[in-house]
Amino acid sequence: MVVKRGTPRADIINGTASADTIYGFEGADFLYGKGGADKAYSGTGDDFVYGGTGNDQVFGEDGNDKIFGEAGDDRLNGDSGNDLLEGGDGNDRLSGGADNDILKGGKGADDLAGNAGNDSLDGGVDTSSDVYNFFANPAGTAGIDVVNNYDDARDYINLGPNLSWGDLDTNGNGFLDNGDWYVSVETGRTTIYAGNAAGFFTGDQVLIVRGDAVLNEVDFLFG
């Protein structure tokens, strides 16, 4: 394994064909893992990180970062800052962290979690199953997440252990509609007031699913 370290300035750091560990530290850095299963820590500053081929792990840390997993089954973490995460090809796990993030899974079966902030999540348009994670929590962390390109034939929405299907489908008709207490259905979008449905009223915890899909129990995971 090769370890490469940046400086307090803006650096350009290229990995090798093998597994590398790259540290950007301060400055607006450009990090490129190339081949192998790399780990990259971008540090502070507004950084660009490209994983390259291989199953890579990238940690954006501080700053407004742009992170691209490219090929392989990658794990991309935005951490703090308003970040852009793009998984590329492969079965990727994207976690936005704090602030307002944009997550794009690309091709493959992807797992996306915006976490805190107002986030945009898009698993991509393909034949794989994507999972969108949005956990209502008692801390009341405010956030409005938007799911784009949801495919009700393949994709899933995980609302976490604090909710059940009965909390959403309050009128018991088997699907989400305007008759449910914590749901609003309009043309092209379904809005779920997840925090209120779970009994947490200390912050806006809202999930918007774009598209005309009729959401029923098989669309959701609770765990």
C-alpha cells in the first residue's frame, strides 16, 4: 500500500495502480486514486476526489467537495459541507453527512443516505434496485430530502426503525394518498412528513418522492 500526503496548500495527488491511502489535508485539493481499492481523505477545503477503478472509500471531511467513485463498488462520505457525490458504475453506498448534499448513484444497486440537511438523492435510471434512506429521529434534525427517479418496481425507501407502515397509511386503504394524516399527494410528487408520523415534532423531517408512483407497503423498509 502506498500512502500519499498533501500539504497546507492546494495539491494535486495521483495514486497508483495499487491500493493507496491519500490525505489531502488543507487547501482545495485534487485527489485521484487510479487503480486499486483506495482510501482518500480530502481534509479541509473544497476538494475534487476521483476514486478511479477498484472498490474505493472516500471521506470528504470539511469543505464543499465533489466526489466521484467511478468504477467499482465504492463508499463515498460527504461529511460536513455542501457536497456532490456521484457513485458511477457499481453498487455504491453514498452518505451525505451534514449540510445540503447532492447524491447520484449512477449504474448499479446503490444505497443513498442524505443524512442531515436538505438533500437531493438520485439512484439512477437502470434495472438495478436502489435504496433511499431517510430516518426520522427524535433529535428532530430538520431536513427536506428529495428522491428523484424513484422506480416503484425495483427501488425501496428505508424510513428506519422509528416508523411502521401503519404510521403512514393511517386510513388503512393499502397505499399512500391524501386521506393519510402525514402524507400529501400531488401530480408528480408524494410528500411524507416523517417526523410528525413518528411523533417527533421538534423539526421538519420531510421526504419528497418525485414521480407518479403510487406508494404502498412493498415500497418501504423499516429498519
